[in-house]
Amino acid sequence: MAAADVAMWFAIMTKCGPHDKSVTLDLNTTFLTSARDDFLCRARVLKLGRRIAYGVAECMTPDGRPLTHHTITYIQPARSVAHAAPRG
């Protein structure tokens, strides 16, 4: 789960830049089988909105056998009132 969360974070950083402050809002995991050795984890951003990013991640063995499937939602925290643009 940690690998999937980090992979998604990197995918969002690739699109939004290193100063993006998005944090995990929701992470759903389906464990398909156990990992006994090394594994790979790939994430893909499916929707990138102004505040919400939604994507999927999959962990697999080096030969491509699926281990886990994840759906992940990230949120951009609201700016504080002191830093928000003035209205009017």
C-alpha cells in the first residue's frame, strides 16, 4: 500500500510540479496474492482536477504477475484565508 501511495504521489508530482501539496484522501486496495520477492509499482493519474486527483496503481512481479490493485484519491488542501486571493 505504501508503494502504491508513493507511486501515485510521484505521478501527481510529474504533472503538477514538485511544489504541489496534495495529500492522500482515500486509498482502496485489493490484494490479489502475496509478494515473496521484488516487485514493481506503477501509478496512473486518471483525472486531475483543481482540488482532486484520482488514479490507479498496480503492484506486480518483475515478470508482470499482478499482486495488488489500488484506487487512490488525492486532495489539494485548501489555502489558508491569509494566503487566499482577495475577493471583489
